[in-house]
Amino acid sequence: MRSEPNTGARDPALCLWIDLGDGIGTVQSSARITDRYAPEEIVGRQVVVVNGLEPMRIGGFRSDVLVIGALTDGGVVLLAPDTEVRPGSSIA
């Protein structure tokens, strides 16, 4: 995963480029996760996403998928597999 600040977003957010494997490739998402994560902290980690949504623009950045996290008092905590899985694996 690649990450950088979404400087065009109204609320602080990160631009994410997420590898969903050979069948889909790299998708983009703008995620409001800056309360807990700096861009360099999430590079290379796996996340859970909802795919198949209509793309939208957030601060001029195309967002293809929704990154899933738990809402906490300290911000969004990303959900992730507890062991590495193949990029693009389905959620059961």
C-alpha cells in the first residue's frame, strides 16, 4: 500500500493506493484515518475494504473502495487480517 496526505479533502484524510491482487489490481481510497495513522505508518500493511462501490471524488482524489475500521474515541482503528493473506482475498 502507498499513502500520502489528501491535501484537497475538507477534513484531514489520507490518499491510499491498495493492491487487490491480479484480478483487480491497484485501487484508490481516501480515508479519514489521520487521528491514528501517519502516511508512513500504513505503507505495506494489509487492510479490509469494501469493493464494488461506485467511485467518488474526495478532495479531487478518486476513491474506488471503502477502507473498513472501528470507530473509537481516539479515531478510526483499521481492521486487518491477523496473518498475511493473498491481496484481494474475499471476506467470509
